[in-house]
Amino acid sequence: MRNLLTLADLTSAEIERIFSITEDLKNKYQKGLREPLLPGRMMVLVFEKPSLRTRVSFEAGMVHLGGSSMFLGTDAGFGRRESVADFARVLGEYADVVVIRANRHQTAVDMAKYCSCSVINGLTDFGHPCQALADLYTIGELVGNLSGHTLAWIGDANNVARSLAVGCGKLGLRLAMATPKGYQFDEKSLAWIRQQAPKLDLFVTTDPAEAVRDAVAIYTDVWASMGQESERDVRRQAFAAYQVNAELMSRAQRGAFFMHCLPARRGEEVTDEVIDGPQSVVIQQAANRMHVQKGILAWMLGREGAKG
Ligand code: CP
Ligand code: NVA
């Protein structure tokens, strides 16, 4: 039985294997074929925060694979009506896999600790591993072999950035991050990333132009993540010079791609011109959430994942 709480839970070879299953399933899906690899399997989503992409892409993906899904929002009383441990113990009796979106990463860790079925992190304050896998798969579709390329991250060193950092290290993509002082990875995060992805080639700067210089793709995310709404005004000031706009895109490699996990705050971290422009691959990224999660589910609930 396997969990996916962070990308530390997967080896490079396992990520490659998931991508290969993904490619096969995506090709079949585009030809109208939906291979029922997981008939009778039950996925339960337990979400403490809003979601469009993660929720719908997981649910749609499970339907394509012949399984079923159920969504539980905050009305299920998770952690309030009963303890996380009791909730998890009971859920494990009904489900084959739980996808959890939690305010605090520790809640997802506790879910995995007490639940007898597989648990997947569908975003916490610490990480967003399914997003990072879909992003790395997307870059692979665009450029082929990832190794030797640079991904530029412009903005907050947040949950998505942390997962991408480990993923880049595992797959040989260089990561150049431009983040204002005070919002960069702290020592604890850096030590964790280095431990999980010792081969990561990480370049950190406060200058966005320097980070994008050699980049094949430029990625940004909101300046205030879910749970940080009260910091929005302060962050808007701190990140004002970190907007991805046409001027910054012109400093990157010719034809560099623009990436964003979405939802975006247009006019803040990215301009309409860039996110709607020809270099933007944000819809391909969002589409790949579903394909890669099908790869994860098929790998995790099939015979291969069971070996781990
Ligand atoms: N990118 C992403 O996880 O989107 P949602 O918050 O809509 O799920
Ligand atoms: N960093 C963002 C990602 C949303 C998908 C957040 O946590 O709100």
C-alpha cells in the first residue's frame, strides 16, 4: 500500500513509470478509449479548502478508470465532529484511496497514519505533489528530455514551489527561483528539499530577470495562497516587482513557455497578455492534472504500486 504525501514518496524511476502509464492512458483517452483499470474501486476526496482542478480532475479520472468517487467537504465534520484519527480509521474501511486537501500538512500525515488505505495529498500548506507531477509531465511533453533545461519560478516559495523543487531534483531539471527576501524557502525547507532531492541544481535570486534568463518555462503562482488571505495587502507590495509580464517574458529564451497552476490573480502575479498569450500552457497543465492523476491512481491501486 502506497501513499503520496510529498514527492519524497516516489523515486525518480517511479515518477517515470507513472508518466509512462499517463502517456498510454492519455493517448487512449484522446482516441476515445477509456480503459477500466480500476473497476469497483472507491476514491473519497476530503477537502478543507476550495478546489476546481484537483477535485474535478481526480473525480473524472476515476470515472474513466471504471471506479467511483465521493467528495466530502467541511460539512462532513472532519476534525470537528470527530477526531482525524477516528475519521481516517472509518474511511479506510470504505475506500481504496483517500485524496486529502488540508489546511495543515500534519492533517494529511495523520490521515495517512490512521487510514488503512492509500492517501494522496491534494494540496496542503506544505506541498502540492500532484500539481508538480502534472507540471513536470507537461514540460516533458513540450521539450522532451527535461535534463539540461531550466525552469524559472517567479514568486512565493510556497507549497507548489516546494513540490516542484523536489520533482525538478528527481528528474534533472534545473530550478531558478526569484523570490523577495523574507519569502524564500527557510533553512528547514531547504534542508528537506536537499535531503529528498540531493541532485537538485537550484539557483536562488531576488532578481526575476536573472532567474528567467536561461529558462525554457517561467512559472508563477498567487502571491497569497489559500489560508494567507489576511497577508494579501502586505504581500501585494512585497511581490510588486515579481509580476510575470511581457517585459519579463522577453528576457527569457525565445519561445519560453508560461506556466501557472491556477487559479490566477490576473493583474497581480501575471498579466492578461501573458496568461492569454501564445506562450501560455496553463490549460495544457490543467488538462494534464487529470491524465497524470489517472497514471498515479492506476499505478498506486494496481499491482505495481502495491509492491512498494
Ligand atoms: N491547481 C489547483 O490545484 O487548482 P484547484 O485549487 O482548483 O484544485
Ligand atoms: N499556492 C496556491 C496553490 C493553489 C492551487 C494555494 O495554496 O492556494
